[in-house]
Amino acid sequence: MRTIFFKAACLVVVMGCNGGSGKSSAPPQAAVCDDSLPTAQSLYVLPYTVSESYRVNQANCSGFGHSDFWQYGYDFEMDIGTVITAARAGTVVHAQDGAVDGDRNQTNLVTIEHEDGTVALYSHLTLNGVLVTAGQLVAAGDTIGLSGDTGNTGGLPHLHFSLHPCSDLPGLPGAGSCPSVFVNFRNTSANDNGLEAGRSYVALPID
Ligand SMILES: [Zn+2]
């Protein structure tokens, strides 16, 4: 089974937040988080079971774990083993398992490519928590994995979710040329400017 060092969703520990690409990080830039999209127009639904609610521990442009390449993304606090669902229909690109919870060097993850070429990353999944395989087609709301505490979570079990314009992410084959982009979710309370850290969001039924 492949095991690849991957530091998505990293806190600024050990490698900084360049995703562990081995390249020196660009100088920190002032976080610009003025992105906005009407909630109802979002193509994405929250990546967990309808009617459940989870707290966002870290949102966009936190200046800590979510900066630079990883500027946009959400960390949902979850007990290990929580069901993770696809935020949008697509095809599984990466399905990487094998790390044990508590392993800070390897992350279990899934990436899913959508019809417009964008790619969603779901990381820190638990051991044996990757429930899809590369090439598999999934619909929004389909179960794809179980949350966990693998990789650089800071010791807080959570799901890291981020959206990228392509699948070239640090630690996976390639050079890591697809930094995170803004995303919000249509099946919850208004979040035109993205989810807010410290708030919990219930997943409403998917239309
Ligand atoms: Zn994160």
C-alpha cells in the first residue's frame, strides 16, 4: 500500500505550511479573504451526513494552518470514525490509506475531481477510513470515508476539506501547483463569505 508523506491541513509545525513540498515557502502574504458567493449558488454541500452538525475549528485565511497554499479550507472537529460524504459529484483521483491515527507524518486522504476539473481534498481520515478507490464515480452525499486523526492535525481529530483548481497537491505525485481556492456550501445557514471558525453548521437536506 502506498504511503506518502503528506502534510495537508498542516499547522505551522515542522514543515511550515508549504504542504511539505520541500520547497522554501514564499514570504507570508497578507490574508485576503473577501471572497463571496451567494450560498444558494454554491455547487457544494457539507461533507457530512444530513442533519448532523460540526464545529469549524479553522476556516479560511486563519494565518496559521490555513495560509499560503492552504489559505482556503475548513477543519471540521469530529470524533474519529465520523462518516464523511462527497461534497460534490465526481471521480476519485487519490485514495490513500494505511496511516494509523496519531501518525503525524502520513495522512489518509481522498481527492475527488469534479466535472469542471476542480478537485476536493478530504484529509486526516482514520486507518481503514478510505472507503472509495481511485477511478470510482461518486455522487454528492455518497459516503467516501471516515474521519480520523492522521497527519498533521495538531492532535485534534478533524476533517480537513479544501478545494483546488486541479489535483496537483504537495506530497502527491506532481509539484504541488494547485493552491486552495474559495468554497462555500449551499445546504446550511448563509455562508456567502465562507464558513466561520468557531461556529457549527448543520447539514440540511440536499436538493
Ligand atoms: Zn485544515
